[in-house]
Amino acid sequence: MPLETFQDLTTWMPTIHTLHQAAQVIARIQATVLPARRNALHLGVEPMPVGLRTQRLPDGQRLLLDFTALTATVEDTAAGEAIDLTAHTQASLLHTLQERLALAEVRKAETVSGTERLDRADRAVAQAYAEAQYAAFTGIARFRARLEGHLSPVVVWAHHLDISTLVFSPANAAMDEAKTHLNFGFAPFTEGQYPRPYLYAYAYPYPDGFIPPALPAPLVWNREGWTGIVAGIDALAQAADPAAMIEALCEQMGAVLMPLLE
């Protein structure tokens, strides 16, 4: 995960916006054909070493979005030839995938509005982000595996393209997001605030009178718009094993936030 890959925003932002738009297409199809699940998990897609994959659709197929090749594929089907993202817009990619899927319900997918060609991604940057995303998934998943109690899966939300897992209070057996919980995640950017990827964690709600304690570097408190802990891509990219560093940072963030669940 070379640091310089994410420093040049002239190549980084067009790439991540292209990947984001393509992810919204496969997630839209998944959300149309799967039944609603608690915590909206029917909307979450799965991180993969090369990019993203939908959950298994009712006919057994999955959609794979390959960041490294800039393609989309209908897996487990004879019509599995890769679709070149650069030849499509959001709308035409949706239509092409609808045509390749046998599910009648997929025709009901709400049309996505993007009309720009998905041809602005830098392949090297897209591959670097696939590596960064999977390192984040691996580190967060390892941290999550040692926790007890009520937990949500580690998924990617196409709305913001962020990886996220929720940890609920022992008293919150229903896993109600409106009640006390923690969120550990990794986001590619936040418009106007974080132009490059970052690891994060926060509690909801914070108890009255909560005073954020001092944090060890590279962790810092975010206080603009929301209160939570953040570590930027600079620190993660310098690690010999980014997944292991992310796991360790999740442990440090957990040490601060987990007591808030009690």
C-alpha cells in the first residue's frame, strides 16, 4: 500500500469516485433482490482481495467488482465474461448486469443516475485501494473476532464505500442501532474533511459529560461534525504489515471506547 498512491489527489479522487459509482450499481441490484435484514445488512457488500462482491443472490449468483482490472462480472454463470467499466456509465452498467442476470426481480432495480463514463480511474491507484481496503477488512475482522457479545458482520456500505462493523452493548440484545453501540470502520474519504482514506471508531451515544482522553499517536480525536477516533492513511501506509497495524489500532481505540458499552 504505497503512500504516494494516495498523495496525488489528481489521480486519487477520480479513481475513488469511479469505484464508488460502480459499487453503487452492484449494491443497488443486491438491495433489490434480497429481503430486508436487521441493521440494513441486505445493503452491505463483501470486501474481497480485488475489490467487492455482493452477497449470494437468490439464484446463487454473485456480482464481483474487480478494482484491479476495472471490471464487473456475474459469477457462477455461463455469462461470466468480464464487463469493462471504462466502456460504461452507471446507468449502462446497471442495464448490462440486469440483462445478464436471470432474476426477474432485478428489473425492478431503481435506475442509478450517473451519466459520466466510468473511465477516469487510474488502474494502479485502484489496485492500491483494493489492497488498502482488504488490509483494513483483515485488521478489523481480526480485532472483531476476539470480541464477545452482539456484533454485526464486517461489510462495505456502497453509500459511502466505508467498511464497518458494529459492537452493541450487552443490554442491547436486539442490536438496535438507535441504542448504545460502537462503530469500527475504514473510509476512503469524507468530502470537505478527509480527502484520503482513514481508519475510524466512535460511540453512539456518548454519555453525558464524556471527556475524550488523550490518545497515543497516530490516533487523534475528530471533533468536526462527529466525535470519534481517526488514524489517517499516512500512518497505515508506513507499516510493513498494514493489516496488523490496523488490528493494533483497533485494539487501542477499543480500549478507549469499549468501557462506554458497560
